[in-house]
Amino acid sequence: MLLLRWLAIAALVVWAARRKSLTIWILISMVVGAEVGHDFPEAAVSLRVLSQIFLRLIRTIVAPLIFATLVVGIAGHSNLRQVGRMGVKALIYFEVVTTLALVIGWVAITVSRAGVGVSLAAPADPALVPPPTTRTWQDLVLEIFPDNFAKAVVDAQMLQVVVFSVIFGIALALIPDEKRKPLLAFADSLAETMFRFTRIVMLFAPFGVGAAIAYTVGRLGIGVLANLFQLVVTFYLAVFAFVALVLVPVALIAKVPIRRFAEAVAEPVSIAFATTSSEAALPRAMQAMERIGVPRQIVAFVMPTGYSFNLDGSTLYLSLASIFVAQAAGIEMTIGQQLVMLLTLMLSSKGVAGVPRSALVILLGTVSQFNLPVEPVLVILGIDAVLDMLRTSLNVLGNCLATVVIARWEGEYRG
């Protein structure tokens, strides 16, 4: 069987060599990575350095790319009313869609009751769990605004980078033309350079993605799903239900060309799935949306903002996981208590960083706030990599669709 599996993989590699498609190479690298992780787990774990190199290279792109494209989009057109109008429309869309994600996650775990009867013997070292955090609404508002732009870049606070870039772009649009042109030309050149930088880095993507999958399978093993299979199935079904009941109808209403859109998002979504990092997929997702007809100024504004306010997968996961914790602990919460917890999640999930395991921090904070035990979170941590793959993919998919929808709403979609 081992020989047959590797012969099948060799055939896939030969077929991919003829197609010369980066998306196909990424998908095949995921298959190869899973096989390496299964057959040679110790070697697979050591390959993690390749995925870390890829993620580091991608993260160096994100902040300058957001800054440059936003500044060009705002100051280059000098249409400040459109920026304000897009902001209002985007926030309304984000709030409606993420609320539906919360509800679907809550309904799914309430129906399946996957947490009932789960053993609280934590399979993970508690030291690996990030410390719980609780944030007031004042904290949430304050975290939007940067006190130091360089610090926001270093800490990967993308919402703060967006706020700084928007204000910078507005200020640049308001100064005389002769003083605006040099900075505008610099920002435009920086944007083009970062897009070309992305193309170079993406040549390494199959190795980084394959190594990420190999590390996950090699570290956790195929049997990671045995004890918590029902939770994994519940989450995956909830994600597919959200796509079918929310994203597809939205796409149809907005008259999004489904086939072209699916082809465009295949690559960034597969990167997000393998690396469990929304940031890793951001540059390629922005390029893909431009390619199918969304103007750069809309892509540059909506997508980075969505990475803070429109994390559909993380929001769905948080509602499902929080109720799972209560079920696993044997605590019966009233409908009112559950709704209050969902409202808390709706607020606290805004601004979640697009990096692996960030949703666990919000989950721990919510659990602590409602006096629920931490042990079930440790249980979830044992399989979080499997859950994180799909929730991160949904984050990227949802933001790509939001970009096209806002472009349609503005009457500027050229697809």
C-alpha cells in the first residue's frame, strides 16, 4: 500500500508538471505533505522550518502592501465620499454576515450536543494554551487606533495599519497637487513592488504549504480525530451549511460569477487551509480579486478591514466552541445566558489577529468571563489544528466574497 500511494503521488506530480499551475502545485503539495507526515512523522515534524520561512516572507509583505494600496486608492482618486460610503456599507455587511455565522455555529452545536460526555482529560500541555484575556468595549475601541505605526506593523495589528493608512491617504488627498504627487508616486511604486515581491515568494508556496501539512499530520497523527470526531464533524458541517445558506445566496443576489470567483479563490483558500494563517493568503487574495474585476481601491479598503471585522470562520468556531465547553463541563446554560455569551463573542471577536490559534485567546477570555472551566478548552486544543484549517479558509473565502459584493454595491465591479 505504501508503494502504491507513492506511485499515485508520482503520477500526480507528472500530471501537474504538464499543467504548470501554481494552484495545482499547492494542492498536490498538500497531498504529498500529508503522506510524508503519515509515513515519516519524525522527519515531517522537522520540516516545519520550511512553512515558517514561507509565513515569515508573506508577513513581511502584508503591512507595506496594505499601506501602499490604501494610500493610492484614497489619495489617487481624491474621492473621500466614496471611502466613507464604502466604510459604512462594509461594516453593515460584515456585521450581518458574522451574526449569521454566530447563529449557525450555535444551532449546530446545540443540535449535535457534541460536548456531552466528552472526557475532560486534557491531551495537551496547559502551558501551550495562551493566557485568557477579557476585553471591555473601551479596550476594543482603543485597539483600533495605533499609538505607534511601526509597533502596529511589528505586532501585526492590521486594523491599526488600516486606520493609519486611511488617515494618511485622506491627508495626502487634501494637500496641493505638487506636494501630493511625489508621495503618491512612491506609494504606487511600493504597491507594484510588493505585488511583484508576492509573485516571487509564491514560487516557494508549494514547499511551505506541503511542509505545513506534513508537520500537522506528523505531530498529531491521523488518529487525532478519534475522541472528538463528533465535534470535528459538527464544525465542518456547520461551515458547509454557512457557505450554502449564507455565502452562496449572497453571491447569487450580488450576481457574482460563481465559476470565475471559485477559480480565483482556490489558491488563496488552499494556502489558508494549509498554513492556518489568513495573513499568508492576503496578498494572493488581493491579487485574485483584482484579476476578476474588483478595482484596486476597493480591494485595498475592504479586504484588510474584513480581516478584523469579517472573520466568518473564527466567529462560527467561537460560538460553537463556547457552547461545547459548557456541554463538556456538564453546565446547562439557559437560552438567555447563551445569547449573552454570543453577544459577547460578537464584540470580542472583532480584531482577532489573522494568525494561527488566535481564536483560542478569545475563547479562553469568554470562558473565564462566564465562569466556565478551562479543561474543555485544553481538549479542543488537541485537535485545534484540524479545526483551524477550515475556519481560516472560511475567513479568506468570506472576505474575498465581501470584496466583490461591496464592488457590486458601489457599481464598480468590472467582471
